[in-house]
Amino acid sequence: MIVKIKLDQNDQDRAVEEGTKRRMHNIAKKRMQRNNFLGSEKQKLDNDIVGAIGELAAARYLNLEHHIFVEPERIKGSIDLPPNIDVKCPRGHNRRLIIYLNDNPKKIFVLATYKGQEVWLHGWTYGHRVMKDCFLEDPVGGRPAYFVRPSVLHPIDQLKAFVCDLGYTQ
């Protein structure tokens, strides 16, 4: 079951602010974007903003909004939401979950997609469950990753119950 989250202008502004902050920080630290993405600065900024949008929507649905955007610096291995959640959010609703080869297999990965002020939460999985050769692809050449269809993911409401049971929600 896909959960649809409509974002208002305040949400959009908050995500733009966070995405811009991340982009500026990465430029200052001379850090490459994930999986050595070589797009333009505009594309990199868009990726950071869309990522922040997905995180905000997932946090709202999971009742973890008080945990959003709290890390002062995004570093390799950091999490988006507790207890160990990494939200992946591509632009467009007909997309797959992309997990990079160097992602932590112990993390929980959430597929959120964004288009036209609406985020769809497709589901979630543990990294170790899908970091397997059957999901490994290299569609652009030189940047292999695991591409997971939404139908393989657990329903997002199960993650909401899990996070609540662990006591992370408000």
C-alpha cells in the first residue's frame, strides 16, 4: 500500500533550506555526491533538496518529525531517522529503491518518491535483504548499485508500527 503525503509550502521551504545547506556544506568540504554522481551543480542541488523532501515526508508519516534534520553535518554512515533509517527519494513516482554498494547492510531503507508536491512512501526493507546479485545493476555504466522494485518492499505501515514499538515516536 502506497502512502501519499502532500507537502505544503512551509514543508517545501524547509526542505529547500536543508537541501541547500547540505549542498553548500559538501561544496565547502569538496565532497563528491553519492555514488560519484557527476551531474551539474543544479542537478546535485536538486538531488539534495528532493532527498530532504523525502526525509521530511517519511518523518511525518512515521511520527519522527522531531528527529528530522538534527545532524549538524551529513557524513558517510549517518542516518536520516532513528533507529537506523535511510530514506531514498528519487524524483518521479515510477522509480525503484537504489542502494549503493557502500551503504550499510544493517540499515533500514525506505523508498519515497517525489513529484508535484506529493511524496509517495512505497515501503521499506533491510539492506542485507536486498544487497544481492539479483538486484545489482549498472544502467549508466561505472556506477553499479542495487535497484529494488517497490513490490519487493515491506508495507510502510509495518515500519510505522515497529518505530512506535521501539519508543521513538512522539
